[in-house]
Amino acid sequence: MANVAVIGTQWGDEGKGKVVDWLASRADIVVRFQGGHNAGHTLVVDGVTYKLSLLPSGVVRGKLGLIGNGVVLDPDALFAEIATLREQGLEVGPHNLRIAETTPLILPLHPALDRAREAARGQDKIGTTGRGIGPAYEDKVGRRAIRLCDLAEPETLSFKLDELLLHHNSLLKGLGAPLFEKQPLLDRLLALAPRLLPFAAPVWEILAEARSAGRRVLFEGAQAVMLDVDHGTYPYVTSSNTVAGNAAAGTGIGPGAIGLVLGIAKAYTTRVGSGPFPTELTDATGQLLGERGREFGTVTGRRRRCGWFDAALVRQAVTIGGVDGLVLTKLDVLDGLPELKICIGYRLGGQFLHRLPPAMRAQAACEPVYETLPGWSSSTRGARSYAELPAEAVKYIRRIEELVGAPVMMLSTSPDRDDTIALRDPFAG
Ligand code: IMP
């Protein structure tokens, strides 16, 4: 049985929640492999809206949810999300959620450092979610992180906190921010241990067994390729690898087990936070896309910047991310626009570039080169087959496929899960 991985191909917020939910209903297990509670996935199930940041979307569908070692886990955020779901009538516990024993924890000092650093950057800030994601990944790579399994060893906690505080308090002091004391942190971790440890499990082994038993696994990516720490618009990126390849390292499976990779792309482009955005529209059309597309962040509530579809960018993401097929979302937001533009490359210093250059100033200076297509006047909202789409909308989709170099395998035409045009079952292999 094939597995499926879902990743974003732009700067996040492509509508992964709905697609992941659609796929989760066909999967046995749903796994998060990177990011943390900086992600925001909105699911609408039977008229009830669920907003998830950290939990794998499958838990809403009664599937086993796994959090892989590639995630950074804030225990407070986890328990807050579990409590919200409980209020909505959904029980999440070790029976339906397992967390890799080696998952690094986000402690209160991580968001404190994240925010202090952003404040110090002033105008040059990254625009992070302020949730401590970057500092937590730094500690993991710096070999200082406190991991879930450490909660079972009080001496290890004490030893690691010394090292962690030496590092963090030096930085916080330099930034003029309040410092942290060891004992309250240690007490907090010791109190968390009996609540959190029951979730701990060898996720890699659960996945190996699932694979042998032919169970369907969905790898749920967060953020998107252009926010990837290696391949995105660095430094305006998140701190994890968001490409599909990280589903292997971030959970403990071989690369061959990932299966089909679906890349989610909005029919236009949005971005939150700072950083280059060649096709950004600061005019009335940009405003219209934002209003129609309800472009406000699930996590931060921040307004998203909006612009035309950037085929050069998505083609780059498809290649780097190992995307087999696209899922195009929010096509209906473009309904009624007289003409549409697609970016096919960039102009920089009199030269045509077919890809975004790597350096930050060059990225910021890239001017988009557009192709113009006719718009359509009738509505695409809620369409459930290609036959229901206006000819110009089909033309727009076909042109995207050509420019991006990947087939559109699914099309989402409204927030409703059933308003989806799927050309084949992704799990069919
Ligand atoms: P961080 O992940 O909080 O460090 O933020 C780094 C960058 O990634 C910022 O520009 C954020 O706005 C962006 N970002 C992080 N998570 C998401 C997401 O789920 N959707 C869109 N942008 C995100």
C-alpha cells in the first residue's frame, strides 16, 4: 500500500488542513514530521471548525496520530489543544496519540528568546510566530535540547538545564531581557513528566510495524518549501526542513517509505511575515484576494500578503520538494477577475531568471515577468468535476501544470471537504 506525504509549495497557508483532512479519512495513521505549534491547520468536519497547530489532523477523524522526532513540542501548547478538542467532544490521549521519545521540548525560555531577538532586529525582523520554534531547533542542533525521554531521568534534566541556562541566560542578558532560574523550570518539567511520558513511544517502530501490516500512512507537512531552512527564502524562513524528504528523517523511516508526494498550492500566492515576495500585489486586486480568500493567519491572526500565482517559485518547490502532483486550492477566489497573471520568471539587472536567486538582496530585487490569461465570469465554487468548471479556469489550471511541470491531481473548490475534485485516489499508489 502506498503512503502519501503532503507539503506546501509556497509560503504556507495553502489550505493543507482541508486536503490533509480529506486524505486522513482514507488513511490509518497521520504523522507530523517537522515544525511545531507554529503551524495552523483549519478543518471543518460536519459543520464544526477545528483549529489545530500541533496535533496531527487525523485525530479529528478517529485515526492514530503520531508526532515524529522532527517536531519541536511545546507541552503547554499540546495540553491546551487537547483541552480545546475535549470541549468540542473529542478525546485525545495515549490511545490515539503517540509522540516520539526523542522529540525536543519547547520550554518557556524558547519563546522568550524568539521574541527578544525579533524585538532586537527591529525593522529587519523575520516575522516569526514568536513561539520559540527557532531557538528550540537551535538547541537540538546545539545538542542541548531537553527531549521527551529526558523527563524520565530527573538527574539528566538537572544536568541539561544547567547547560541550557548558561546558553540562554547569556543571550537574554545581552538582549536586555529577563533571565530564567533553574528551580522553577525543573519543577515544571518534573510536574509535566507523569502527564507527558504516557504519550512517549518509538514512533519509528510503530511506523515500521504499520508498514509491514500494509497500513496507510499520511505524512502531514507544516509550513512550505519556500519556508524551508535550506531551500526557502533564507533568512525569512522557519527553522526546519519542510520538504518531503524530511518525512523520513523526522520520523525514522527510510526515504522509500514516503510514497506519493502531494504539493499544495493556492491558485494565487500569500505570505505572512517578512521576506521577498516577487508577485505581491499592494493594490486593490491584492486587497480583493485577501478579503475573498479570508487571508488571516490561523495561528497569529496576522493579515497575509497576497499576490499572483508564481509558477517559477512553485516549479522550484516541486523540484526541490520531490512533488509528484499538485493540489490546487482556492481557485474560486479568482472568480470574476477579468484577467489573471502568472509569473513565469524574474528580471534582475537586465537578465531573465527562471528561478529565484539564493541571496537575500537579489531575491528582494527580482521583478516578476508575467504571462496574462483571461479570467472567467461564472463561479467555480463548489465544483466537483472538471466539466463544471468554465473553460478559462481549465485553461488556467492546464497552464499551471505546464509551467510548474507537475500534474494537478486534486482541486479544492471551497472550504467544504467534499468540494474536491480528485483525479485519482492518492493512496492507490
Ligand atoms: P517561525 O516558524 O515561528 O520561526 O517563523 C518563521 C517564518 O515562518 C515567519 O515568516 C512565519 O510567519 C512563517 N511561518 C511559520 N509557520 C507558518 C505557517 O504555518 N504558515 C505560514 N507561515 C508560517
